[in-house]
Amino acid sequence: MSTLRLAMPDARSRHRGWLANRTMRRLAVDPLLLLAVGLVAGTLLVAATGDPRDMSVLVADSVLFLAAQTLAALSAPYLRPTVIQRTLIKSARFALAIMYVAVATGLIGDPTFRPTGALFIPIVALAAAMGTRQAVMVGAAVIAIYILPVYATPEHLMLNTQRAIALAATAILISVGTRRTVSALTVTVRRLGTALAHDRRRSRQVAAVESVGRLLAATGPEPETLDRVVSLLREDLGYDFVSLYLGTSSRMRLAAQRGYETTIDEFDGTQGVLGRVMRTRTIAFVADVGADPDYLSAAGIVRAEISAPLLVAGELVGIVNVEARATAELDQSDVETMSLVAERLASALALARERERLATRMELFQRLTAFAVTVNGTLDPEMLEQEIVEGVRRVLFASTVALTILERTTSRYVIRAVAGPDRAYLGLEVEPGVGLAGRALRDRALVVDDRYDASTNAAAVAAGATRDILAGAAVPLIRDDVVVGALTLVRRDLERPFSPDDLEALPILAGLVALAVTNTFLHAEVTEMSVRDSLTGLFNRRFLDATLARLEAARTRHESGDRTRAAVVIFDLDEFGEFNKQHGHQTGDAVLRGFADILRRRFRGSDVVARYGGEEFVAILDGASIDQARAVAEEIRTSFALLRITGLDGAPLSATVSAGCAAMGSDEEHFADILAKADVGLAMAKRAGRNRVIAA
């Protein structure tokens, strides 16, 4: 309670202080009170330097005059008078000022010299500042009061008349000048007010644009953000109707709106002010929609409209549109504002597109990385080829992918693998220049055709391939400047042609595929070299041993009655060591190659023919009897005897061969035994005089 008692006097003291401050401020700005103070000060100063007839009366008159003006200044706000009453109060206060100066003029000076008469001039000037009517009334009263004493003193009539005329002219000039000055100041203040209002509106517009920019920078052009943007434009800038459309130059769809009860959800560019903006890509300001033939109404009370295009690198991506109920509500500043808003929105959309593109590229390159791991995971040609087409289809979301590979033995390009529905292409030969793959092979460059007519490839159509129009692309597979094949991709959806990112990824895919295919080539070559004899091209001893082990294992898995027949022939060139000594190893090598050629031509693909060592050769004849083996060996012996090899001196040379044959019975499992028998037959042929075949 004691705290409350102490607080209450403090509050009353603060209130009294506030009232006193407000009263002093009111007195300090009252023009007639300030005029009264100036008149009293001037009058008393003149009286103090002169010899007034009654100083006490002058002082009392001054005090009463100031008191009356102060009371009028303090009471005026509380009276709440009408316009006429305010005019009467001002007139009364001017009358008090005129009377005070008149009394002072009578008390100071003489008929020939009235110094305080000049104090009438500020009264007239203040009246002129307050209005023409006030200036006329006060000016007339001042001139009348100043002239009346002239006629009371005839002896000074001429002098006082001149002074009265001078005073009247001065008062008139000051009134006119003051009035003109005040009028000019009034116009200036009015213009300044208009400018300030425009600046405030412009500041709100700039603030709104910055708010739009912050919103878009924070979250991007998400649907919720676009909805907040149109709300901000309507609430902060006072636009009656706001809408935002997104799309392309051919079609725009409504993305967000505020103020409309019914909406136009889509524009195709053929009608409406928005359609005109879609066609011209320039901002449209329609001050009076009634005079614009293109205008389409979604709200019948609209009178003005601004439509601003959203442009990204010259491409139309959207339109922001504002409409107002009154023509005067939209002006050039709104056009500038909407241009800025459109720029902010377009920048946000461009940034979002770039982010989306970067995300898409990242996903694409992640798929490329996974693809690289996959294709480098195997060296088996058939498995690799199918992995390639399936992987490329996953990476670029193609409908069909075909892989064309160069056959090294025939130098033909053949489609070796297909992923997708168009499997009729599998196994077709690709002619350079024909079809997408053929063009890529011929030109050694990426080929893109967004409307590829598949019916132009007669060979593919004849094989049952599609005749449709496809979005297609093909890229050559080049390694060490050799075109080892091509990748062909097609999409059936013509609305989804291969994008720039897809086309950028294609050469990367081609490089990975070319490397993988070349690696299979190299692996095949290395594998072939590891099992082939480098001189003759026949299989070597290592391959022969591995093959015999495999065949032997296969025989052991079958019952004796189910085992197939097999025969073995061992060939040995007669006196080959002596031949080399006489004619040289180069000629001897030519003989070995000639004999190997005869073996390749005579034996079947199912037979195994190998160089056993030096000048010895072994042939495993699958399913052959001893008689069949001997007959084949005899043919080979005869053919070799007829073979002529040119020696180093140009003379024709020949050699002979001996052979031993043996066959494996159904009860036998080990090839070592049959080889030993054939070797016995060979030895018998050598002892019998060479150049013959003996079955053991």
C-alpha cells in the first residue's frame, strides 16, 4: 500500500508536466500570439526610447492585449468551433491587434511623427498569409484607422496624407507579395506531399519486391512459396487481383492466384492479354480493359491490368498478372514494380531449373559410374554384351538399345545384343550408312534424329522390326582409331527426345563400352595365344592336356555302354631335324606351317588338333573308329607328300610324315593309354621305312 501511495503522486506529477509541455508547445506555434508578443515588444522599445504621454496606460494596455491573445490561444482547441466561428475568432484577434497598435500610436509621438504606425504592416502581412479575405479585411481596417487622425489635424493634412498613402501602398504590396509567396508555398507543399506519397508507395513496392526476392531465395519457386508471393503482392501493394501462370510460350497454366472467385486456368497464347504477352514476350499495361479487344475477364469489375512475362535466357517460362478495380489504381510505377517482380520470379525459376538440372546430371553420372563398374566386371563376351545394352537402357531410360560389334574374322558389323521390345534386330548385319547405327559407323560421329523413320531400314523391316517413327540416337564405338561397333538408342515417346544431358552422356557411354569391348577382344586374343602355337596357329600342348583331362572326366561320368567312340592320330615329320640342317630353320618353319594348314582343312570343328611338340602333331577325332582315323591320316600323309615348299635358294622342296593311329574302346577311360598305343603305331611306321600310317 505504501508503494501505491508513493506511485500515485508521481503519476499525477508526470501528467501535470505533460499538460504544461503541451500548453507551451501550443502557445509557441500560435501565430497571432507570436504577433502580439512582437507588437508589444516593438511598442515598448519605441516607448522606452521616446517620451510617451502616459507610460502606465501603455504598459497596462500591453498586458491586457497579451493576456487576451494568450487566453484566445489556450481556449481555441477546446471550443471546437465551426468554420464561420473560427473565422470570427481570428477576425476578433486581428481587431485586438489593430486596436492595440492604434492606442499605442495615440500614446507615442505626435501628429507629425507616429513611429508605431509601422507596426500595422506585420498585422497586414500575417492576415495576407492566412488568406485573401483576411488580408482585405485587416488591410482596410488598418488603412481606415491610420487615415482617420489625418482629418483631425488639418494643419498637417498634406504630410499625414502622404504617410497614409505610403503606408497603404506598403501594406498592399506586402499583402500581395505575402499572398503570392504563401500560395507558392502551398503549391510546393502540396506537390511535396504528393511526391512523398509517391515515394512512400514506391518504398512499399520496393520492399514488396525485396520480400518476394527473399521468399524465393529461401525456398525456391515451390507451390507454397508462389502462393505466398501472390498473397504478398495483394496484401502489401494493395492489388485487387493477382495471378501467376507457369508454362511455355505455347501453353500457360495457373500456378497461384488471389482475389478471383472464378479463374481462367489455362492460356494457349491465342487470346487474352496474357496470350498477347505469350506471343510478344513483352510486358502489357492495359490502363482501361474496356478499350482492349484482347482482354478476357475472370472478374467482371476489373478496369486495369498489368501482365509481365517471366523470361529465362529469352525463353518464356511464366507470366505474373495484376488487375485493379479502378483505372487510377495502376500506373507506370506499378509497371516498373511488376517488371522487377517478374525478374525475381524468373531468376528463381531459372535457379530452380538449374538446380533440377544439376540434380538430374548428378543422378545421371551416378548411373554412369554404376554402369562403368558393371561393364568392367566381366570379360565374357556374351555376358558383357547383354550387360551393356541393359545398362545403357537403365542409364538413359531408352525404349530399346542395340549393340553393334565388329566381327574380326569377317570384318562385318553385326547387332550382337538388344535390350527392349525390338529384338528382331538381333543378329542383323549393319551396313555403313544404313540406319542410325550405319550412319554413326560411316561418319564416326554421334547421330541424333528426333523423328527417325524406322521403315527406311529395309533389312530391319524384312526381319520384322518396327516401322514406327522414333526418337533415336546412335554413337560409334571407337578405340585406338578403330570403329569396333556402335550403340543405338530409341525412344517411342516423341515428346521425350534425348536431352542435351543425354547426348552429353552418350559419348561417355560409348567410350566405356568401346573400352570394355576392346578388353574382351584383347582377353580373347590373350586367351587364344595362351592355347595356340605361335608358329602354326594350332592348339598347343597345354590346351591338348587340358582338353584330354576334360574329355576323360566326361567319359568317367557315363556308363561304358553310353560312352562315345574316340580315335587318336599322332603325326611326326620324317627326318625333320636333318631337313632343318640342310635347308635352314626358316624353311623348316614354312614346312611346319604348311602341314598345319593341311590339318586345319581336313579335320572337323569337333576334332581337336594340336602341336604336340617339335615336329609332332596330335589329333583327337570325336566319335571316330580306328578305320576312319587311319583313312583321314592317310589322306593327310598323301596331301603333305605332294606339298612343295620353296627353299632359300628358290628350289622346290618336299617332306613326308609318318602317323600312328589308335582307337578308344567303350570300356577304356584314360586317353594316356590310347596315346601310348598311337605312339607305338608311329614307331612302327618309322621302323617300316617312314612316310606311312600304321594303326596299333
